[in-house]
Amino acid sequence: MIPGKDSLKTKTSLSAGGKTYAIYSLKKAEERLGDLSKLPVSLKYLLENMLRFEDGRTVTTDMIDAFGTWLKNGGKNPVEIAYRPARVLMQDFTGVPAVVDLAAMRDGLKSLGGDPEKINPQVPVDLVIDHSVMVDYFGSDEAFDKNVKREYERNKERYEFLKWGQGAFENFRVVPPGTGICHQVNLEHLGQTVWTAEYDGETYAYPDTLVGTDSHTTMVNGLSILGWGVGGIEAEAAMLGQPVSMLIPEVIGFRLTGKLPEGATATDLVLTCTKMLRDKGVVGKFVEFFGPGVGNLSLEDQATLGNMSPEFGSTCAFFPVDDETLRYLKTTGRDEDRIELVEAYAKEQGIWRDDSIEPVFTDTLELDLSTVVPVISGPKRPQDKILLTEAPEAFQAALDKEYGMGDQAGKQVAVAGADYTVGHGDVTIAAITSCTNTSNPSVLIAAGLVARKAREKGLKVQPWVKTSLAPGSQVVTDYLEKAGLQDDLDALGFHTVGYGCTTCIGNSGPLPEPISNAINENDLAVASVLSGNRNFEGRISQDIRANFLASPPLVVAYALLGTMTKNITSEPVGQDTDGNDVYLKDIWPTSAEIASIVSECVTREAFIERYADVFKGDEMWQQIEVSGSDTYNWPASTYVANPPYFQGMDARPGDPEPIEGAKILALLGDSVTTDHISPAGAIKDDSPAGSYLQDHQVPEREFNSYGSRRGNHEVMMRGTFANIRIKNHMVPGTEGGITKYNGETMSIYDAAMKHKADGKDLVVFGGSLYGNGSSRDWAAKGTVLLGVKAVIFESVERIHRSNLIGMGVLPLQFKDGDSWESLGLSGDEEITIHGVEDLKPQEELKMSIKMSDGSTKDVMVLARIDTADELDYYRNGGILHYVLRKLAA
């Protein structure tokens, strides 16, 4: 950290725990900005950042003054600022391509005559390997060991590369596989709430802030750490010392009152809030929780809410510092000195929660926690809340409207070699998975208690259900084992399959072959129930159409019931050993039972022990051998390859190339997510990516997932726009990554390569909420590698818009209610965008459409390059090219 020039003279000192720290005082800033007590706490973090980095160039006093103005207008006239997070967090799916890019930049800088060792993270970077474990084995005591062994077999080349990066780059640490989910490791160990750094003989204290290459970085908002997900492209720029260009956001205040009632879980609260905030419309905004109800939530509950921020659509979902923050820091083994600093700093800077002061917000909404009832969400969006009492009706509606099978209710088919059948609505995956809930002892212990009570009554999981438990960290196993609950979960098939993000990101592994065959041969709409945060189409399993988010105890209960077509609140979940009906209420734990085990079994000592050697890794990690060179030797690999971004790059950028007579690659509808665009999940043998791997002598058993191969652009570009559920309206009535080339139907990849051979640029049209979902950098990287120059949409999610610019793709937004449908496009048209060469931020451009009959339509579109920094990145062909040229100069 290099502090700025401090023209407002806000630098002062703070004493805490017998130590003295340099800080940038928000109280001193009031001499210029006026009373800041009602500024939202999340914005106080941003303001402190401006004070600390003010240099008169990237951060100016005008930016600082804008926070005083914000208080007067609630953020209605946003001002651009340059924000520098304290650190960067990565998981391996997005981290591998980021390190690939860094390695490629070292090669690129060398070719431009520069010193490759200049390419290093300028801020601390932690990469947690958590996304690579797949649930190949389940339902047995050996599942974890077997899955880890397969993980190392599949990912040997990736792990060699990451271990090389750990040694080659400064400021870069790797948390090895089998440790936990990056967000939970961040919450339990890496995050500090107040960060410190040494500079010129002084210790500076400032708010802990970060960006992460996973949209659920926001989970740590529950620990009063300001962070959010960005694409790998933005994260790489932040790593290399570039500020994150952003507009001071609107802040939506969410007032909480009351207390959760008996029987309601944190998951029910989260899904309720997700629906409320999506309906409110908070895309691109901060959400900050306040009010007396906050004091009735554990920090783990707050983290569960923070985690779901991407599902709201907000940038973050923030909680101020309070006594619960200090309690959690102590429980999770943080140093006493740090805890004393957090308390002193928060109270000095006015970032301590004070219910007597209601901040000024852009807008507010309110929830009485006592009104929360059990819910699930599905079948394909987190915001589609369903009252638990109405789940069968919701599935029947989906069977009719989503899948066109409403007349087939009750359809059952035989499973080869089994004495049972499967049918529409049967639950074939029940997974306690993902960071959303596995940070929260209350719901995991509730799941264990449901398992215990069910086991005592002799209940069994239905045989067609694939069960799994993927704890967020090894501490979870400690407290489940200490309480004896892991034995109960094991008895029902919920053995630990790995410590990582599994089912929630599509690493659910294959269903047993007879069940998969029965589903696909009979076109069944079966279901999954998972305690995750994402249930988009095609994400969980390619065999499963309907996916429902639920609390961990409900996941266990649905595994017993085995179907979404029965009412779990009123019909028996099974029969006991005497043949008596057992209902959900008979196996549901009380809040007192849960609280008693939490207080007894979740201990500071367990956290200290588990995190003592967090970067050491297991024996398999320690045995990986790597070279110590400053540049990577790029061995022949289908996992890691030198990308083409910097090949032939000039030292100076030219003007952006015009977009003239471009062909249309896809016409997409509303809510096309980055899961639809980006390669994700399993690789099919008959797909372009599958053909590529087979051409390189990779057998289908070793295909692994798209996520694990994100370091190889050849695989990834072949899987872009290839989701099995994506609907390209150029080919009506179909699903999957197909399009038309000169009237012939083929894969999107094949058509893109033919257009490239013809010398034609490409464009893609979308609808509203284009690119919502995970912060997937490959949704932008794959787009540009296919030859797409512009994407035109009705509205767009924040991260994906930024990523498109970061890769040199022009994002354009329709105006005045226009859409590709209202313009009558079929995909045969040619598109010209006028004025690209001398583009300005937020400029309106003319788009000329040459129709198939030879006529022309002209419409105005808005260039969604919002800031001057974004324009610099676009003009350079991307943010990495911009950084590389600056370093070379």
C-alpha cells in the first residue's frame, strides 16, 4: 500500500491493544464534507479508500467531495471513482485462467523488451482450490478419499501450474485442495475486518476490502468486509495495481425487525429476501442491512444473506461492525490484537452499528423476521420463491408451463436392474452443498438432527436419490463429529464427499447409469434439491430439469420423501420400523436443540487447529514437483495453454476497428445467464469441445469439467454459448448451442469459425438481464475468441458488462423500448455500428440493420462503456493489453 498525498490532512493515529496505527480519519474529513454520521457504512469504506489513495490523478478531491453530495441526493447523480481493494480472492476455476493470463503477460512483456518479473500481483492474492472436486463417489465412508484421489488424477496439470505460480509470483498464496470453499476460508480465516500494512516504518490500519473472482465473494459482507465478485479480468487488473473504476453506487437500506420464529431457518430468510430484493430491483446497487432485527441474527446468518447478493442482483449485501462481529472473530481464532483493533477502529471511524442513527439511503425496504416461513426456490431461478406448503403445485405448474408435460403427471418408468421406478418430479439429487449454508452451523446441525431423528425411527433415503455432503471447511466436520451427528448423516448416505463447491456449480458427478438412462430414454423431468445458491437451467446436472434450493435440513427430508410431487408439510416422509407414518414435524429439531449443540461443539480451538497449516496441503499436494523459472514453459496440455491475446500486439494501441456488415451469431431471450454463455459443467462427447479432446487422445472418462479446463482457450471457446438449455431463436424450437450459417444449422463454434474464415465480424443480440449469474470471465473471453465484436441487449448485469469491455467487446443497449424482436430480426441480417472509431463514454450510436430483403433499418443504441477508464480498456483491446502496454512503456 502506497498512501496518497492527503491534501485534506486526515491522516492521524489510533491506539489499540498497546499498539499505534496510522489511519485516515473520517471525522477529520467532516471538516470539508459536513456531518457523515448518516452516510451508509459501506460508503464510508469507499470514502476512506479515496482519502488514503488521493493522488490528484486517479483519485481527486472532486471524488472525495462527491460523498458529501451523495448524502444530499441519495446517490441519484453518480460520480465515477477509482477504488483500490486491499486484496484479491480467487477460486481455482477462475483463478487458473487468471494465472494463465499473468504467465502469458510475462511472455508478452518479454517480447516487448520488458522485464517479465515486473508482472506480479501488487496486492495480496489468495487462491483457494475448491471448485475441482466432483462427486464421483457418494454414500460410503470411502467417498471422500476416492473423490480426492480422482481430483488429483484429473487435475495434475492444473495443480502443477498453480504450484509453479505460487513460487513464481510475489504476493500470491495458494490454499491447497481439500481445505474448504474459498468463501468460507475467507470468512473463517483470511478476512480480518480491519486490514493492516507496513509502509515507510508505519503500520496503517484500514477497512478490509477485496474483490473476488467468484460472485459469492459477498459472503464476507457478513463479517463487515466490503467485497464483491468481479470477473477474472477485473481481478487481474486489481492484482496489477489498476483501480477498479466504478460509479459511487446507490445504496438500498434493508431494515430488519423482529426475530426468526420457531421452525424457520436462515435459508428461509435468505430465499425470502432474495425474492423481495429481485422484485425491488437492486442490480448494480449496494444493499446495506440495518435496524434492530440485525442484532437478532448470528454472524453466520448475516454471512448467509451476504452470500446471496448475486442472486439479489446487488453488488454487495453489507452489515456494519458490531458485538457479533467481535464474537465471531474470537470464536474463529483471530488474534486478540486484531479483535481489539477492529473494535477501536470501528468505533473511531463511525462504522460500528448504531440503531439510534438511520443512515440516508437511496431507498429502503423492510422485513419483520417473525413473518418468515419455510420456503424453497425453483425450478430454475433463486428468486422464484415457493412456500413449502405449495411445493407440489409449483412443480406441477413447471411440468405444464416449463416442460410441456402437464398431461403426464404421475408418469413412472422402470429402472433397469432395480425394484423401483422413477418419474416426473422424483428427487434424484439431494445435496448439502455450497458456501451459502455450509458457513452456518445452525442449519448444518439442524440437518444432522433431522438425520438423527429419522435414523432413530428407522427411516431410509429413497434408493433413486444421490446424496452428498460437501462441507465448506474442515471445521464443519469437527463440530458434526463432536456432536455425533456425522454418524447420523452417514447412516442416511450424506457422507462427506469433499471440501469444495460441488453440486451447486455442476460438479454433482454422474447419476447412476440405470437412472440416467431411464430419465433420458423416457424424457423425464426429475428434480434436485440442494442447499446452494444457484439452480439455473442445465447447471446442476444435465439429466435434471427442475432444481430447487432449500435449507440443509429440508435437503435431508426431501431425500427421505424422494419426490417433489408430494406435500412434505402434510404427507408422511416415510414409515417407522412399526409401519407408522412419520411426518416432517416428527423429525424437525427445535431452536433450543440446535443452539445447545452449537454452543457446545463450535469452538475456537477447532478453528485454530484446522487453520494452523492452511497453505501446507496434504501429502499429494506436497509431492507435486515444479520448476522455478520466472516464465512458464507451457508443456503440451489440454488443461493449460498459452492464450492468443497478446500475440503480435503492438506497443501502442490503434483506433478500435469499425463494425461493418457483421453477421448475427445468436438471438437470445431474457435472463440469459453467464451459465448459458460460459462453458460450465460436464463436457459431452459429441460437442465441439468433446471432439477436440478426443482429437488430442483424451478418453471420455478423463474429460473432467469445463470449469477444470478454463486454462485452455481451445476447449473453452468451443463450449461458449453451448449450454444444453440455451435457446437461440435463430433456430426456433431448439435447445443447445446451435445456430445457422448461410441457412445451414450447425454448432455455434463451427459457424463462428466459418464466419471467421469468410472475414466476417459477429454480433450477438440478447434481451433483458443479459449475463446475470456468476462472475464468469469465460462468458466474455469465449465471446471475443469466437469473433464477436458487439453484444446488443435490453439490459445487462454489472459484472458481465465490465468483463465484455475488459476483453474488448462493445456492449450496446437498446433504447426507447426497442428489442431484436420488435425490430423483426431473424438472424439473416447484417449489422453496422457507426462511430466506434471515435467512441465516447455513454454515447448514443447509430446501428444500421441490413434486412434480408435488402432494405435498411436504423436505430439508436447506447454504448454501455460508462467511464473514461473503461473507454481506455476498450480502445486498447482489453484491460490486460492496457496494463501490459503501461508496463512496457
